[in-house]
Amino acid sequence: TTVQVTGSGFSSSATVAIEASGPEVQVIGLYVAPPVKEVQTLKLRVPAANEVQSVKITATGGSFKLGLRGGWTALLPVSANLYQIQAALETLPSVTSVRVERDVLPANSGFALRIEFRDDQGQIPDLAVDTSALTGSPSASVTELVRGNAASGTFQLSYNGSQTVGIPTSASALDVHSALSALGTSESFQVEKNSVLGGGSDWVITFLNDNGPRPNITANGAALTGSATVEVTRVTAGSPAPSGAFKLSMAGSSSAPLPWDASEDQIRAAVQSLPAISAAVTKVDVYRVVDAPGKIINRVYPVQWRVSLWPPLAAVRGRGERCTDPRYIDWDPSACPQAAADLFLSYFPWYWPGGLAKPGDLGTEADQQAWGAKC
């Protein structure tokens, strides 16, 4: 930039000095712990039991078939081992997985099968046995040893006076999320589903709004079967977002109350309303910063306002010492700190901004006392 000076009366030895001054910078920060999200868990519990049936067949030879819900296996010889019988049963449309045990009856008159249905279907109809291809006065009987139990039906969730539609016991995380979102509340949710050993499921519901502790979600399991139960428990109570108001004070005067998330204009007006500021400052600049990290682990400044106070040019004209703003200029022990931040950093250099060259020497104790007294 070229500076052109015009006028008359200058001697050949005249010099032109350009003086510049910087603002005092102070930071107002709202300093709190990060908000905690509300977490509630929807628990579906089922006293699960796999259906177990016993099949006894007496015969001397030939083949037989097993049937369930209208489906039939291929013919199986009376000598078929447990693996062949298991494979045949798992070909039936209504069977996914079975476990078979086989024992020979006394006097080698036949055999007994113990069949466990392992696909969580609840109670299962008795197996059918086709003995028409067996020889030696064949007979067959089927006995239920353990009645299967599995959850079925639907449940409903209620929140803030609204109730969801029926939610099936097999609901996914997306199904539960959709049901809660359809209630029309202002809440936002995140849902995760986990299987529970022994029978049942957990849906972990996280409230994404920072509104403090939320009302409990309640569950109605009147339409459930299989002795299933459903309930909702609170895992973590949410913490509220910052609220309220504060004032700015200087030299015995205070501003009007300011909201916790005041705008730049509101802070500027409050600062300018302080008599000590209006008498000594020509301009006030405010820059608002949101969610800046704090100096302590697990703490944040939800809102900060960086306030620059510009003094009149005459107030700094002719001063022999240089003054610094640590955000812009390397520290000089002989300089006169203008802002509280300068003084703070001079005594606690480990807080020095990472992007700024750290001072190598803050001067002797006598130096510090000298410029401290001068400033």
C-alpha cells in the first residue's frame, strides 16, 4: 500500500510516522459440562422354551414317514439313524432346525425318538406318523414332553399422552423408531436393538434433544402371548441445556439481563451500556463462537463472545511502549499488556495458543515488576 502525504511547510528532514493501535480483547464464556442424552431401554422378556416331543415306533421292518402341518418327510427305513431323521425333518416347510436323539426299545422291538424343535416357534402341533409301510404289527405314539413357548402378538408404547400402534415382538430398531416418531412429538430418537440370552430383546432408545430428563416411555403388553412381558426403564437421565440469564459488570455498573445464548448485537449493546466502556471506548466489536472446547477435560463453552474494545487513537498516541494482543503478536517481555488475556498468558504460558510462537523469555522478575507497574 502506498501512502501519499500532501501539504506545505515540510523541511527536508521531516519524517512521517504512521501509528496504529489494536483493541483490548476480552472473552465472555458460558462454561458448563456437555449435556447428557436421555437413554431409556424397552425390554421384552419371554420365558422361552423349545418344543420337545417323543415319538415311539414299534415294528420289525419296513419304512415310515413323519409329518407336521400338512408336510411329510420322505420314507425312512426303521434302521435310519438320528442324523438321517434330523435331515428329513428339516426338509419340512415349517421346520428350520431340530435336534434328534434315538434309542432302541427293549427286545429290539422298535425305537424311540426325542425331537427338540430349535427354531423358537412356541407350541407346535404333535407330529404325525405314517406307519403304512412298516411290518411286524407296527404302531406309533407321540407325546409332548416340553410345551414350546415363544413371544407373539403386539405391544404399544405411550409417551407424553400419545400411544403408538401395535408393535410386533419381532420389531426391528427401525420399526420401533418409526412408531415413536409417528407420535408427532418434538423429540428425535435413535434406536438400537439387541438380542437377550434366554429369550427376548432390548431396544435402546436415545433422546437426541438436549431437554434434560425426559418423561418415561411406558409399555402396554396386554396383546402379547407366550407369557411375554414388556417394560421400559431409564438408563441415563438427560441433562438440560443451558438456560437463564446473566449480566455484565464493570466499575460498579451492570448491564440489563442477557439471555444465556445472547446474540452479538445483544452483547454489543450491553457492553456499550456500561458507563466505563462508553467513556473510554469508541467502538465495540463482538464475535460469537458456539461449542468451543474448554480448558478442562469434558467441559465446553456452549457459547463464547469475543469482545474487542477499541480505544480512541489519542489514548495511545505518543506512548513509548508497545502493547500486544497474544492472538496476533509474539510476546515481548518489555511490552505493556493491554488485555487480561495478556496478563493471564504471561503467568500461565502453558495455556499459550498452539498456533502462536511461545515466548522464550518473559524477562527477569525485575523486568516483570517494571512493566507491570508501568502498565
